[in-house]
Amino acid sequence: MSLHEFIKAMPKVELHVHLQGATQPETWLELSQRNNVPLPAKTIEEMRDWFVFTDFAHFIQIYMKVSATVRSADDIEFMAREFLRGQAAQNIQYTEITYTPHIHYTLAGIEGKDQLEALLRAREWAKKTHDVDCGYILDISRNVTAEEGLWTADLAISGMNRGVVALGLGGPEVGHPPEKHAISFQKAHAAGLTVILHAGETEGPASIWGAIEQGTARIGHGVRAIEDAKLMAHLRETQIPLEVSPTSNICLGVFPSMKEHPLPRLIAEGLYVTLNSDDPPMFNTTLTNEFITAADVFGMDADTLIQLTYNAIRVSRLPNAEKAALEAKFKHEIELLKATS
């Protein structure tokens, strides 16, 4: 078995992937036709061409247009089911899915509780039909008002212990520091809900420091930490996990090429790293492809890639007993794979 074949077959966990950004063109096209909401593309070939990443403005244009095809809670359940079907096909057995509910409240008036119930139905379906599980990180987009952020925080708190594992922060970093939504994070902390914030991708170390000050349990991206030696030392000492998505970083121009991506350096300097796909169809990638890239570009061997997978299990928001059981299951499956390679 080649290393590529091993990567495709190995069990995986993903901690940083956006449901709206990870929904495949085929799903969006079906929603467009189902709800009579026209898109610039009318066939799957046109959809795939339209999805080819050009720049961030194009990315946002696609994101907003496809999100407008969602008109009901049933559409959200359909999106989540199709996404989880795709995760199962990659043997991604547990995923923490970032989902931005306020956009569908704004665009289609879908109440938060109805969105949440749709997501939970999709989760139960995936467990029964594909034996994969997930948790949801309900995400505030940084560009909304603090009051609108609280709408998401309240929804996330209402879903605690039912499948919502954290309150998130995503969206455009520039001009929207984490402290803008401090009131939402304080409310989540008071309720006992974990906070997981994006930081340090299109903004530098100050954004990461801001996320740390808001009590983030992990850092979505965090790759710009390499610009600040004091921050690197702090991350090494505290082992706050980084959710690294290399292809996303290259597409967004954070680094000029994959060979110049700091993933190997972050690992070599003792930071806690996990590997993720972010918005895979928009960046023409998958989690499997991120692992293959790590092998091909950075020369990482199977044991290093396996360790990244265990890293993800250990800092997931699963209860400790479930983490231990999942890691034991993965070890057994990996030993069987190694025996055949």
C-alpha cells in the first residue's frame, strides 16, 4: 500500500471546516433548482468552473449567492446530510462543523431553533446510516454587530449538551478584532460553553493575542504566530491547539506558495497542530488532500500524519471517555492498515 493509499484509507478527524463553505457545488445546484433561486451557473460543470478560487472577493460572492438558495430548515438538514455523507466517504469519523446560523436568519428568516433542530437531525441520520459523528460550532461572523453576535451566542448556549460543542468566531478578520464580540464570549463562558475563535490568518499576531485574551480553547488558523517570537513561545508553553488549513492559507495569499507554508516549522517548534480543510470545494481540496500535500510537499511520513490525527482527537470537544474510545478504535484500524501495506 502506497502512502497515498494509506492516507485515503486511514481514519480521520476534522476540527475546522465550515458547513456553508464545505457544501459541494452539486448540493447548491440542487437547492437552487429546488427553490427556484437562480445562480450564475446552471449545470454542474458551470458550477465547478464558477467555484474555482480566484480571490477573496470572488469567494465572498460565491458564499453569499449560494447561501441565498437555502430557504428552509429542511434545506439546512439536506446540506448537513450531504456534507456528512462526504466526510464518511473520506473515513472522517468525527467532525466539528463550524456553522454560521445568522446568515440564514437574515437571508430567509429561518429561526435559529429551527436551524439547530435541522442540524441535529442530520447528525442523528449520519450516525445511523454512516457511523460517523459530529459536533457543531455555531459561529459569529465578525462583521455583524455585537447584538447580532449575541443572537448566535444564545442559540449556541441553547444547544449545549445536545450537539453544540462551542461558540465560534469567523468571517473577515481585518477591522474586526475578537474583542468586538467580547460580550458573547463572556456569556458563553458563564454558561460553561467552550469558545473557539478564528485568528491569525489574514491578520497578524495581534489577532491571535486577542483570541487568547477572550479565552479561546483552540485557534482557527493561527499560522501568523510565526511573526511573533513571544507568541510562539506562549503557544509552545500553553499548547493551545492550532487548526491549520494549508491550502486555504495559500489561496488567500497568506503565504506565496505551499513550500513556504510554516506547517513543518510549527510542528518542529513544538506547537500543538491539527490539519484541516476549512472550505474545501471553494479551495479545490479535501481533508484527504491536505494530508497528501503534507506528505508530498513537506515529506511527512505516515507516523507524523497519524500523530496529527491523534492530536485532533485529543483536543476535540468530545467527552474524555469518548476521546479515549475513539483513539483506541483508530489505533486498531491503523494497525490493520499498516499490516497490509
